[in-house]
Amino acid sequence: MTVTHQVTPGVHRQDVFPPPPPTQLTGVPAFLGRAAAGPYTPQRLTLWPQFEAIFGGATSGDAPDGFLADAVRGFFDNGGTMCHVVRLPRALSPVEAVQEGLATLDDLDDVDLVCAPDIVAAAPWPVDKDLAPVVQAQQAMLRHCRQRGDRFALLDGVPAVDPAAVAEQSAALTGADGAFGALYYPWLGASGTDGRLRHLPPSGHVAGVYSTADQRVGVHKAPANTVVEGVVDLQVQLTAAEVGTLYGQRVNCLRALPGRGVRVWGARTLGADPAWQDVTARRLVSTIGRWIEQFMTGLVHEPNDVRLWVRIMRELTAYLDGLFQRGALQGRTPAEAFYVKCDHETNPPAAIEAGVVVTHIGVAPTAPAEFITVRVIHGASGVTVGVA
């Protein structure tokens, strides 16, 4: 939008306000949580000040202990560019509130991440506190993402000093639905929106890390080994052994590494199937599915014949080849990385008569290098160091 008022000949400056960025395909979270004011319907934000204008502050009104504002600000501080925010009603239980908030997201096509930072109560987490309400609400998020097929939940671990509580939480969330979400621990030490230093759930900051990785590389870039901005400390300083144990239990840890800042250290889902243990594989396949759905919608009611099949194969091959060229698929050649099949074999006469077009695709997602082994070989001629 451009506004100009010129009454005198000469050179005039125009202030141009560019339109919002085009809809992104990935890295767009929906935040569900408590707020001091504002509507209970999704609000699209591209700047942090918009949150304050719509929802008010985080330490006044009816949300004295909410983390929604902190999560959204953490998202923008870490490179996020667009999100949707849904204010949850306080009168409902956590599970009911989350379910109601998720229902409001049904008509949004650009959301692919879901965060609910107010599910978990503030730190410190008592040793004997019941995990059931937290698990039930987070299971609702995972179930929503799986039913949609194109969304991924970023879940907050409970703010317990003892990692055993988070391991128990992870075990309760692991399953088929768990492939559509990842769990992060411990909580972050950061300055809240009120200016005070306190512990915050990590999902908002991690969502910014996801969004930045998607913008710079793509969903095939693991959102890990990345500095988390706006963080000065962690609630719990985990040892390398504890990180290893938790990672084996599908918990993605945050670590404060000397001279390297606080970093996300892990990219595992909560899925029980080893084929879906990597965040990148799950999100890549979901993204491919979303693109195919958008592309195929324009082909409804086209004549179901060889010309349509060739067009489908051509468009899908071009899209998947683009992913291969960007390093999203593994293999030395495109033929090793993916295949697309849409012909008489996949579309027999019965399918054609039923008005159905069947296309088979296969992809080989790249896997992150989680373990790099450095071999130190001691011999008579000296020591040789090599990476295996």
C-alpha cells in the first residue's frame, strides 16, 4: 500500500508498506495458549508487536501465568516470519481447551506446526505431580496432526529437574500418532515479556529454529545443532550421558555448549516405527503430500486418460527432481532417489470407470548424520586421526 499527498512540485518520498509475504508451505506454526485479551479465533501474525496489539501482555488480565506471549516472541526472535495464534478459554480443562483450539485451525492451509506452551504448568515440576492431564492434551495434538497428515506437533517436556519424569512423559506419548510430533527438554532460562528472567517452555523458540531451517535450506534440514536465540541458560544442565539416554527415549534435548551457546540437540520424533524416527523424514513426506494435494485439486474433472496420466507424471517428476537437486532425497541419480508411476497398470479399467486416478510415488529421504565417529589410530609411526 502506498499513501501519497503531493501539493508542491519537486521530489517527494513515498512510504511503501509491502503486502504480507506469500503463504509459506512450511515453517508456519499455530500457537494455542492463554492471553490477557483478544479473540478466540486464529489470528495471523508476521511481527511480534502484532501480538501485543491483539492479545495484550502476558502478565496482566486473565493470563498471569501464561507462556503464549513468550512462545510467540521466542518464535520471532529465532527467525520465524509468520504464525497463527489462538487464544484458549480458561474455563475449560487443558484437554478440552486444546481440542477446541485445534478445531479452529481446520480451515487454515498454511499451518504445518502446532505448539501449545500453556499445557504444562510453570516450573518447578513436583516429583509426584500427575502427568495424565499433560499427556492427554499432547496426545490430542499428535492425533490432530496425524489425522491431518500435514502437520507436526512441537511438544514441551515437563519442567522437572529429574529427567526420569520426561522419560515417562515420552513413553506415554510414543506410538503411531507420535510420528507426527517431537518432544523437547529442558525448559529455557530467558527474559520473559515482562522483563524478568524465568524458565519458559522451549516449543516457541524451537518453532523459530524450524522456520529458519525451512527458509534457508528446506524441511530436509534437521532443526538441530542450531543456536537458540534469546536464551541465557537452561533449567537443567544435562550431562552427555543423560542426553544420550534421553535421546534413546525419543526426547530431544537442549544443551548449553561452551563457547557455542544454547543449541537444539536432537531431531527425533515420538514415533514407534523406526522408519519415522527422524523429524526430517516425517516432515518431508508430509510436505510432499501437501504439495500433491494442492496440485491434484486442479486436475479434478479432467478427462481420465493417458494425457492426464502423463501430465501427472511430468509435474510430480519435476517437483521431486527439484527436491533431489536441493539435497532432500538420497541417491546418486534421480532414479535412485524417487519414482513416479501413473499408467494403465496403476489405473485398470475398473478404476477409470469409477473416476479414480491412482498414482504411485516412492521417495528416499535423506537421514541426518547423528553420530560422527573420529578414529584415533595409534601405531609405530605415530597417531593418525580420521573421521569414519
